[in-house]
Amino acid sequence: MKTTLLSCALFCLSAVVVAEDCPMVPRPKEYRASGDRLVLGTAQTAAIVVAPGASEQELYAAGRLQTHIERRFKETFPVLTADKLGGSVKQVYEFSGKLMEDMPFNGFTIAFAKRNDADWITIRGADMGGLIYGGEAFFDLIKKDADGVAKVTVAAVKDWPS
């Protein structure tokens, strides 16, 4: 009886640790967290970027992320093109219109990089559906800490439908 309870407790504990390791649901096929977290920017220090002449789907994906952040974290990030970014913007959430032909249908990637003293988070899709799914999935990386500060988990993500 003790062995069964101990085994059950260890199984439950390991399930919790795995769930905490990746905040994304469902868990993506490839997920590598760096261990770093970025404090979520403000309407003055963060922006969502789309390409000039962005398609309806690109604008939809950007607008969905803007709405999610506004509703949950009470910050309205502007949706801009890269040439309109001001010097005060230190966090850029870029929806890249460069589709990835080497990814499966509706696949996406999320990547973090440092460019010109700003954090760039790039969401790319195999197609427009993948770009939209990538933006929705990215939102799972933003969580409030116990102290109430919203932070973004820095991770490389690659996923596609099974």
C-alpha cells in the first residue's frame, strides 16, 4: 500500500513538474526555454510589428495578440510597421510575413533575439494559418508571477498540427 501511494505521489509530482516546464497548451513539438524571462513591456515600450502591406491574416494575428494582452494585462501595444518604431520601444513582437515552406501545413515558430538594444520576438508561420496559430500559442508564454508582474518566458518554439 505504501509503495502504491508513493508511486502515485511521484507520478503526480512529475506530471506537475513537466506541466510547469512548458506553459504552452498543448505542448509544442519543439520547446527549448532559455531560463530567462522578460518583464512584459508597456504601451510606450512595446509594439507589435507587421510588414508594410500586411495581409488580412497578418493583421488579424497581430490584432488578436493585441487584444489578448489588453484584456489580460491592461496594456495596449500599438500595431506598427518596423519603420514606425520609436526609440523608446524595447520589446518588439513581430509577425513575419516571410512564410516558411520547409514547415508542415499550419506550422509556426517563435524565436527571441536581441536587435538594436531591443528584444525581438518573431512569430513566423508555414502559411497564414500557422502565423495565426503561432500568435495564439505565443500568448501562453506570458504569465504573471506571484508578485503580480507579467513576464514572458524566453523560449524557442516550433510546432505544427499532428
